Amino acid sequence: MDFRHYNPALGRFNSIDPMAEERNWLTPYNFVQNNPILRVDPTGLLDDYGLDTETGDLVFLKETDDKTDTIYTGTITGTNDDGSAKFEKDGKSSKTFEKGTSNIKEVTTQTDENGKTIGSGAANMQGLVFSEGNLQIGLEVMEFISFESNIELNAWGFKNGKGEGLYISDWVDNSAGKSYDRTDPSFDSVMRKGGNKIYGKKTGKVHTHPGTKDGRGGDGRPSGCNGCEYGDLYVKQQGKNRNYPHYINSKLDGWKEY
């Protein structure tokens, strides 16, 4: 391990995690976020990810020795022997952001029998959470994923005692013209439907309008599909949702409240 000093006699680290400031919800002496069964951190730092711009799949590619995470655009071309995704970068676009600001690694990796971190699953199947204090980073990554893949994303901002964050619902069933809010409208807190983890109090809802790849749509008008679980105006009126501001971030018109 290049960036941590471990004392085997004491069974503990003599130095704090060099990225402790970027994971302020954990003790600075933690290792692999206190989960050595599922996680590994051989260098003490972290990673690259791939966004398939045709499907919206967001997968883990490799660990890197820097202090940032980068999402590259491209195409998933198959599966490696270890079950992780083969990915071909297209060289068109990328998004870099601070490591430790989200759960992206948690939802896209697992540890194999040799202790190696490998890709497993995709973030679009579980969604992403940007922790307290990282709301703006989350909004930027959300826009990048949506506008590069032409798939709508749906999210709620939340606030707790540590700051403001962002919960992005999974987008596995979304398309260029519709997205699903996976949070429970019955509560003032942000929590996934059927789940029990509360991230914080709702502050506002945002979803994207990227439009199609051939240029249709992508404006700031809310969809009026009455009774549809993906209809913008319908969702706004459900339960506690009506108590909070709702925004559209569209490719053509930018940010608009509705």
C-alpha cells in the first residue's frame, strides 16, 4: 500500500486516510469504508468509470492513483472473464469529480476471491447518492450522464446536519422522454420506496430533459401526462412532493422551475 502506513503488531494504521477530507462522514483512520469483506483499496487512493452512451449503463473500469473519479463516454463491448464489463472509450467526453463524494464505487464493484476489486453491476440499476456537502457535484454529474446518454434522470436534493446532498434514482427503465422518481412521496425525507435508509429532508426535486439523439425534445416544458407515474405535473402533486420546488434541467432551455 503506497499511501497508508500499517502497523501489523498493533493491527492498525499509523496515519489517517490521505483522502479523509473527501469522506467527512467516516473516521479518518478508516480502511475501505469499514467494509473489508466487499472492498479493497490497494493504493490508498481510488477510479475510472465508463458510461455507455447508447444504454446509459455506468460501470467501473479500474482503480487509479489520483484524487479524482472520472467517467468516460463510450460503449460496453462485452464481458471479461471475471464478469466485469469490457468498455471501449470513444474519446468524445469525460467528467472528472472528487473521489469519495458519492457511492459510485459501492454500487459498481465487488471484491473477488483474490481480494481484487472488479466491476459488478451498473450504477443505473441502483442510482447514485452524492453525500452531504456535494450537491453541486452531484448535479453536474447528473447532467453529464443524462446529456451524454440522452436518458432522463430524476433526483431529489436533501439536507441534514452535515450539509446538502443529492439522491439520483436509478435510470434503468428511463428513456429520452420519461424518468421515474424512486423516492417515497409520503415522506418529507428522501428515502427510496420500500427502503428504510433516510438521507435527509427533501429540499427540491430536479429531473433532466436531454432530448433524443436526433434532436427531438430537450426543452424545459414539463410533461403533462395525467395519471402517469412519470408525468412531471402528476408526480409534483403526489403526497409531500407538492411542498417542495420542482425543476427541469433541459439541454435547450437550461434550468427552469415548474
